[in-house]
Amino acid sequence: MRGIPESLNQLINEFSRLPGIGKKTAERLAIYILKTNQDKVLPFSDAIVNVKNQIKLHDLCHSFMEDSECVICNDLSRNNQILCILKDPTDIFIIEKTGYNGLYHILGGLISPMDGIGPDELNFKSLFKRVESFNEVIIALEPSSEGDATTSYIAEELKKIDIIVSRLARGVPVGASFDYVDEVTLTHSLNDRVKYK
Amino acid sequence: MRGIPESLNQLINEFSRLPGIGKKTAERLAIYILKTNQDKVLPFSDAIVNVKNQIKLHDLCHSFMEDSECVICNDLSRNNQILCILKDPTDIFIIEKTGYNGLYHILGGLISPMDGIGPDELNFKSLFKRVESFNEVIIALEPSSEGDATTSYIAEELKKIDIIVSRLARGVPVGASFDYVDEVTLTHSLNDRVKYK
């Protein structure tokens, strides 16, 4: 843009690369940075670098860890009898908000023959090695064809050992009106119906 | 938040400090950074630091400049007979979008006796020193009591010299329905009415 210093233009471009941030918002954010005191801006820049430098994946559960310590696996207050299987490490953050207090195992993807991703490409070896120490496994994968294929594969493999295997219920989202729920979801919610005691 | 590495938490906090970015969006952006390749993330972090380090204010027009050169004052393709007076250097970006091709003078604030800001606290000395070389001055300050006071002050001072002084028209925003325009704006738009030739 004319009349705009090059380094401001670059920051606008960087902001507009973020998901859901349009050109207008990127300009607003970049101008905010420009107007803000240096001592408030540098921690932001540092935080970006730190996230990339300090966060690694744990060998055992394949979730994020910092300072060579997995905050989840090493948390003794957690229930180490229940294991939740997820696709991505970032899925942990939303599951944590539900109050779930067990451990996790991250697959790193879903089985997708179309994309050449079979069980060998995912973190199954480490899963089957550790799974016997748990009482229950919750498979929490997205309801897509790849998610369903991966869920079936895990459930089939775990039949060989004595362990409770469950998956997330599918159904009507809280707050949703029936008018806006598709029939596939509604069918799932009928199939996953829960008995009143 | 539980189960979230500390450096990710810090980045979420930094993002949520930005204007218009809520907690949810901050989480989404921080997770995006975490998932993105290092070589795409480092330029973002650098761009933030660069904006703060490389952009200074020009002594003459008080707008942003980089590499000790003011991209506006030094642009020979601009009309150096017309001067637009603005409050903040960032106001330039929006005026530039209109296709305005003259020069600028940034006041650095508005006259506000309540806040102890008089003409001496603003960039008036340098304005009155350079203003005689222009044919026309456009005062483009916000339509507030401080903006109006500052506009009057400038107009009064410039009466002493032979120069055309104008201010921005006030009126109905393009696309706005009359139902949503307040009567003060509508009064201004009547007063600022433009004759058909």
C-alpha cells in the first residue's frame, strides 16, 4: 500500500495469513502493534518463538510437552486407568475443558487409504504397547469416513484384550433447534440414545 | 488452563490482548502458530519486532518513516501544493486509500484543555513554519469537541496568511439509510450541502 512503511506492510501481511483474519483486521492489529509500547510488544514476539522452540511431542503419548516433561502423563492427580485416543495434540485442549481427567494417546492423523495413510504411518505401535495398563479406552475421533474407519480399526484391534472400549456419543448439539440438525446426526442421536434409570 | 503447555498459554494471553480478539479466537490463533512450520512463523515474530524498531517519526511532517527516509515527503510524484492535517500518523493510511496525493502534517493529538493539552504540546510550530509553501490546507480531524476546537484554532491562525483552508465534509455515510443516521450528522450534511452545477 502507498504511504505505508514497508515493515508495517510486512506485519499486515503476516497477520492476514492467520486463519479468520482478513485484510482489514490485519491492518487494525498491525497498527495496534505499531502504537503499543515496545515493552508490551516484545513479549508477544517472544511468545511466538517460544511456542515453536519449547514445545515438543512426548514419545509416549505424542501430546505436547515442554521442558522435557509431559504435563499430562506426569500429573499424578489424573486417573491413569482411562485413556482417550485423539487425532491431534491440539484436540486435548477442548477435551480438557470438559473436565476429563484421564490420560491421552495422540494418533497424529487418521487412517486414509486415499492419502496413503495406513496404521503404520500413525502412532499405533506405541498405543498397543501401553494400552493394556488401562481399564477403559475412549476413542474420540471426528465423525468422518476416516474417523469412523480409524475408530473401527482400533475397536477391532482392542477386542483381543480385556478392556472397555467406548466412543463419543453423536447427537443433537446443546442449544441446537431440531430445525437446524441434519437427519444423519439425528439418526446417530437416536442410535446413541441413553436410558433413563 | 490445565493440560496446556505454559508457552502456549502465554501466546494465547498475548493474542487475547489484541483489540477485538477474544479468548476463543486467541486460542485458535495460538494453536495455528503451534501447528505451523517454524519457517513460516519466525517471519511473523520478526515483523512485530521490526515494526517497533524500524519505524520512526519524521521531524518535518511527523508521520512514520523507515530507513531515515520519509516515503511521503520524499515522493516527488506527490502534489506538494496541498497539505492534509491529521491527528495521528496512522490516520494517513485511511486517507491514502481515498487517492489523496498531497502531503501530510501530523499534529500528534488534539487541543484538549481538560487534559492539559494546549497548542504547545502539539506539532504546531513545525506546521506554521512549513505551511506558507502550500496553496491549500485540508484540516481532516475527527468531528468531536476536541477535533472542532483544534480545527477552529488552525483555521484562525491560518487566516493571517494567504492560503485556502478547508475541512472534511460531514454527512450521511455512503450506504447508510436515513433511519440510522443521527440528526446531528444530518444537520451537518444539510449545512455542507453541495450545489449541482
